[in-house]
Amino acid sequence: MGLLTTIRKEWFIIGIVLVILLAKLEPSIGVKGGPLKPEVTIAYVAVSLIFFNSGLSLKTEELTSALLHVRLHLFVQSFTLIFFPLAVWLLLKLLALTAIDQWLLRGLQTVSCMPPPVSSAVILTKAVGGNEAAAIFNSAFGSFLGIIVTPLLLLLFLGSSSSVPFSSIFSQLFMTVVVPLILGQVCRSFAREFLERRKPPFGTVSSAVLLMIIYTTFCDTFSNPNIELGPISLLLVVLIIFSIQVSFMLLTFVLSTRAGSGFSPADTVAMVFCSTHKSLTLGIPMLKIVFEGYEHLSLISVPLLIYHPSQILLGSILVPTIRSWMTTRQKSSLLLR
């Protein structure tokens, strides 16, 4: 009985381990063009399901309130699209003196210029119980903003430029983020009483979708021949990526919880995930466009291929700890009132 209770409680962490093992054993199933067709099932169906689920579960007044939380939005967008690239640029000045492959270092700079993802930050914020509405707004708005800002940042830091198909990327984001969210809100208006009475497991649905995303992401990672690099350079890049993620998560946590910040614990959760996550879905197409014709494109892409699964993995592992912190803080706030 104790084992079953543990499995029920920690099913998500167990699920992460299992899907990574499955991806390692047979990556061909979940790669682009494979039997699962992730270019459709993940890029369109899964992402649309995430935002439809969010639209269905979110109270309209919460979503409206989040849109007006301008200070939070300014913090997230400034951190991810201004501070993040500058901090990594300074770090790379030091790393350039090491033996790490210089194209991998350029790849780290491209990661820093990427916009936030439209899925993982929202799901992890929801899993913890944070300000999901704020996470949705910043993920969606940051992705739209990144379509314009990211190529400019790449031009600034790496001197690469190219025409970006704004219209096609905008339309994909609109159809997979905005439309499902609105449909979810419309459905909620008709089924509000039923949803509040039955309380469907929205969080479990989002977590299950995240497991699918983790699986297909690791399938891509394990099946990519360009990951076969010098083991020392690759190991160092992995360590650098984890160090950046942990450091920046701690930094956003400290800044958003300092005295007088005005942010709630739920706001902090959204800020920690949205400020530090980077989009693979938008990132890889952008790299292929901006660095078209580069013989070292594969090496430049490697850090982003590592960063994406590691941010999901790290965030998922931290979910119970962050949830416990947020619950404790919220209880303390209620006692002080």
C-alpha cells in the first residue's frame, strides 16, 4: 500500500524517468516524421490542447487581472530578452578563453536570444499552482515579441541576419495559442457550473501532455547525429546550461521575493519559469532561417537542443519543492492578515 501511495503521489517524476528511458531505447518513434508525427501531434495538437485546457480551467476574471499586471510582464520580458542575452554574452567572453568549441559557444548565445516557449512554462506554473494566467500571457506575448526581437538580437551579438517569415509564424502562434484559449473561455462560460461542481483534473491533463512533449523532445535529442561531439566539450556545455538555468531561476526568485517587490508567491512561480525558459519550437526554425548556409549550423543548434529538455526536466523535478514553498508562503500571508 505504501508503494502504491508513493507511485500515485510521485507519478509525474516516475513518468519523466520512464519517457526518457523509452526515448533512449527507441528514439525513432517520437522523432519528426516518425509514427507519432510530433510535427503535428505536438506542435499543433498538444500545444492547442494545453491552451484550450488553460482557457477552460481559468476564471475569466483571473485572466483579465493578469493582463493588467504590467510590472510582472515588464520584468519577465526584460529579463528574458534583454538581461539574459547580455549576461550570457559577458559569460562567453570568459568561456572563449577555454578549450570549448567556439561554435558551441555561439550556440549558447543563440539560446540566450530565444523567446520563451508557449507550453512548458505554462504547464509547470500550473503544476505548481502559480499564476497560470500571467504565465499564459507572458509565454504567448513573449513568443510573438521574439519573432521580431530574436533576429535583431542574433544580428547584434552574432552578426547574422536574414528575412524571417513573420506571417507564417504569427499565424501558427495565433492558431495554436490564441484561438484554443478563446475557445476554452467560451466553453467555460457555458459549462461554468458543471466545471466548478465536478472539478475536472486540468492539472493532470497538462502534466500528461508535458510527458508527451518531454518524450518527443528527448527522441529528437537522442536521434540527432550532431550531438556526437567531443565528450569534454559536450559535457562542459551541459554543465554550463544547467548552471545558467539554476542561477537565473535563483536570481528571478530572489528579485521577485525581495521586500517591497509587490509580487505574490503565485506571481513568483510564473516569473521563475517564464523568465528562464527558452523556445525550441520557435528556436530551431529561426536558427535554420538566420544561419541558412552556415556549415556549422548543426553545432550552433546543439546548445538549444540540450537547453530545451533540461529546462523541462529541471523544472519538473523542482515542482514539488516550489509547490511546498508557495503553499507555506500563502498560509503565512493568511495568518498575518
